[in-house]
Amino acid sequence: MDRQQSRSDRLIHQFDIALRTLMPHAASSQCTSPGEGVAEGVLDDQKRRHAAGLMRINHTREVCAQALYQGQGVTAKLHHGRHQMEQSAQEKIDHLAWCDERLEQLQSRTSYLNPLFYIASFGVGAAAGAASDRISLGLVSATEELAGKHIDAHQQALPSGDNRSRAILSQMAVDEAHHAQLALEAGGVRFPAPVKWGMRLASKAMTKSVYHL
């Protein structure tokens, strides 16, 4: 029989997740990377750097999403759908590990800005959860929907020979769509177009900075 977690237990758990999210190579995937075993094409230095920049953006998106889920978990009651949201958060850890591994293969690194984006996203998630479960879940759905659109664009922008990154992003796109649908089914509100437009603007600012840093 599981004992109820104390506040200190929850804080330790949150700190552990933050470390595993932000420390390079600390995230451990429960599923094999979709890029494993995929034949790699020829990538010159310019193509490799471009692919790394795109995968760094996708890694940071997963950092932000993980922080959003964790912030939500602190304040939202989530009477319906907590298990599904926790499962989605675990799949985010898988995505982090896949992107991190791919960046290493591309002789690159994760973004220096990840701690800042984690803190900001955690705060947004906690604020949304405190507002209401419907808003919190709606934010998750809108975020996942936006991430899916960016992943689709990145699949097109990747160098033609980067088959492994493309395989990873393809599976991530499927997962993002599933997460968005789960959040709506759990009671999330559909955000209006102006709110989604504002989210896209914030996302563009992150994208431009993380590509290089």
C-alpha cells in the first residue's frame, strides 16, 4: 500500500526531475530511440551544424514541456486524467533522452538557456494549474499542438541525409498529437486563436536563441 507523500517528499521528487531534465545525459529513456539502427546519410559540417541546431530546439521544447507538466502537477488537482498526464510526462523524458543522444551523435550539445526556460515554463504551468484544471489541461493541449507543428516543419528543414533525426522527430510528432488529445479528453479547454498566436510568438523567440546557444 503506497503511503501518502509528504511535502518534503514532493519537493525532493521535483528537484530530482529538474536535475534529470537539465543535466546533459541524465535523462534515461524507457524506450529505444527511433533513430537507433537507422542508416545515416552523408552530412558535411554545415549540414551537421544545422541539424544540431534544429535538434537543440526540439530538446529545449521538451525541457519546457517537462517543466510545464511538473508545474501543473504542483498546483492542479486533476481529478480526471492525472494518470494520463503523468504518463505523458514520462514520454517527455523519453523525448529528452532521444534528442540529447542525437545531439551527442551530431557532435553538439544541449542549450545553455535550458535552466531559464525550465524555470519560466514551470511557473507558467503552476499558474495555470492554480487557475483551474480546465485551463491547465488546455495549456498542455495547446502547447503540444504547437510543438507538433514545429516538429513537422523541422522534419522538412532537416538535411536530406539526416535520417536518424527525422526518425526521432516522426515518433515525437505522433506522441505530441496523442498528448494534446489526452489533455482535451481529460477536460482541457480549447484555447482561442489569439492566445495560440501569443504562444507562437513566445515560441519563435525561444527558437531563435536556442538554435545557436
